[in-house]
Amino acid sequence: MAYPQNDDHDDPVQGDQLKSIVQRIERLEEEKKTIADDIKEVYAEAKANGYDTKILRKVVALRRRDLDERREEEAILDLYLQAVGESA
């Protein structure tokens, strides 16, 4: 693995740059945790209103995907189900 180096041969790592990178990662990790907590709250709200959160997660995942990919996957799934004797 190559290590970043500067012109000072005694210090192979630039402390200020590394510190900045670490701080940015820490800030983004904290933002990610905050967003994850917000999402949990929305799912809890949905559950409190009688929605099935397992199905709701599937709906969100499906909406994230390309429509043509979803249709192709559904067609293959239907084909496979028919092949094993399950009707779709």
C-alpha cells in the first residue's frame, strides 16, 4: 500500500490533511446516524398508523429501482413460479 508523503522526509503523513479527513468522516458518520434515526421514527409513525412496515420497506426499495429492471425481474419470477407449479 502506498502511503501519502510530503516534502518533509521525517513525517510521511501530513497531520493537518489527515486530521481534516478524519473529522469529515466523523461528521458524515454522525449525519448518517441522525438520518437513520429519522427514518426509524418515520417507520414507527407508519406502524402506529397501522401500516405494515415490512411491506413499506419493500415498496421503498422497489421505488428506488429502475422500472424496466423491476418488470424484467417480475417476469422472470413469474416464469420460475410457473415452472415449479406455483401460480402467480
